[in-house]
Amino acid sequence: MTTPFKRLTLIGIGLIGSSIALAARRKELAQEIVISTRSEATLERAKALGLGDRYYLDAGQAVEGADLVILCVPVGACGAVAKWIAPSLAPGAILSDVGSVKEAVVKSVKPHVPDGVHFIPAHPIAGTEQSGPDAGFAELFENRWCLITPLPGSDPEAVARLRGFWEGLGSDIDEMDAQRHDRVLAITSHLPHLIAFNLVGTARDLETVTQSEVIKYSAGGFRDSTRLAASDPTMWRDVFLNNKEAVLEMLGRFTEELAALQRAVRWGDGDALFKAFERTRYIRRNIIEAGQETDAPDFGRHAKEPGE
């Protein structure tokens, strides 16, 4: 079993932070859990939920004596938080994060990390459209990937300890450099969210379709897009601003493919459409075979039963 950390400090206690707290408690991965957030109301809610052992509005106080500190804030805030807590970080501590952009986080955080503190970025690929401390659940990371992006020269023992922590939470682990991470996530996560935001926004703005009709006649594809489009706006604003180059590259490729489909529809080229759709089906099959989804026909998409 992974040796528990003596003191785990979570800065930010939304969906990811609260889920880490619950899972770490259940799996006994930390002897003490300390929580910090800038909102007094959110901190009081975390306290009411029993997510930690100690609670602080001052992040600097919260990290004192911690041997693992995880930044669970939007990526655009990571640099400012790192600067704030730097003087209070204990020698030998591991400083990590959960952001879905890594190059920008490294650039903003690394200059503030004191000598003797191990900065090891990470990204659990898990989440829902919900946010806030009430959204967390201990099973969030089970059988989901966590990508660790060590910096050149990272201490192997510290990397192994962080890896063991995420494995203890139930995650599968892979390592890659920050640049590769950002390009991979641009196509697997960031672009789909951008398309969903745009699709739902377009439907909302259509003058010829009333809002009630959009809701009433939502087919599966549009309904699933609304789940992505309901994600936290602050988090996703920061993602797109901080992974601009990779997102624009993938958006350019997507636009080229979309233009080809547009031509096929315009000219009634059924063969081109069929070949395009047939070519993409295998991705879905591979995702199911990899255990990242199930082939149940309405998995995660059923309407709530009365009283549910």
C-alpha cells in the first residue's frame, strides 16, 4: 500500500478538490486533510460536508507543514496561488495541480517554486458538468486516466509518490511531457467542449426556433452537447486562453474536415458521407474496448425517474 502523506492540502474545493478529499479519506492516503478556498461561504460548506480536518481562507497558512499540496483552482489562477503559498511550502513537499492545460501552468507556477520543493504537474481526466464542494464523490477517479507531466530533472522518488497517490485514488497513470499533453487534450477534450458551447449557443440564438421547442425536441446528440456546455465557465475560459495554440491548431483541422462534409452535403455526395461516417465509427468501438465507456444504449443519458 502507498505510504500515506502526513498532510494533504487542497487549494480549491470544487468538483475535483472535493472528490480528492473524499477519496483520500476513504483510501487512507493522508493522515490529515487541509482545505483552503478564497470564498468564506464555500469554505463553510466544505466544513459542513466534513471534507477536511482543518480549513483556511489563507492559502499560505493552509500549506504550512504539508507534504503534498494540490492546486485545484482554474489554470489561470495557478501562478498567483503559487506565488502566494511559496514562502510557506515545506522543504521536500510535493506541489501538484489538476489543470487540463500543462504548459501554461508550468510557465506560471515554476518561477515561484522554492528550492527543495518538488513541482510535479498532473491532470486527472475525470469530471462532470457539476461544480462546487457538493459535486464531489469518492469514485470520480476510478478507472480514469491521470496524466502526470514531470519536469526535466524531477526527483524520481517524488514522482513515484505522486503516482502512488493517484493510483490509490483509483486512477490509471500515464506520463508525458507538457506539450504533448496539451495537444492530446486539445482534440479529446477542449475542442469537443468548444463545439458544444457553440452548438448550444447557436440553438439558443435561432430566431425561428423557440427555447421551449429546443428543449422539448432535443435529440440525443444535442442533449449530450448540453451536458458539456453546462460545464464551469471560469474553468473553460481559462483552458482556452491558456491552451490557445493547440486549440487553434485542432480547430483548423476540424474546420477543414467540416468544409469537406459541407461540400458533400451540398452536392449530394452520399458516397463521401458514408465513407467519412464509416471511418469514424472505429474510434467509438476502441473507446468502449478501452473501458472508457459502455455500449449500453442509453448509458448516462436516461431521464430521471420520479423522486430520483
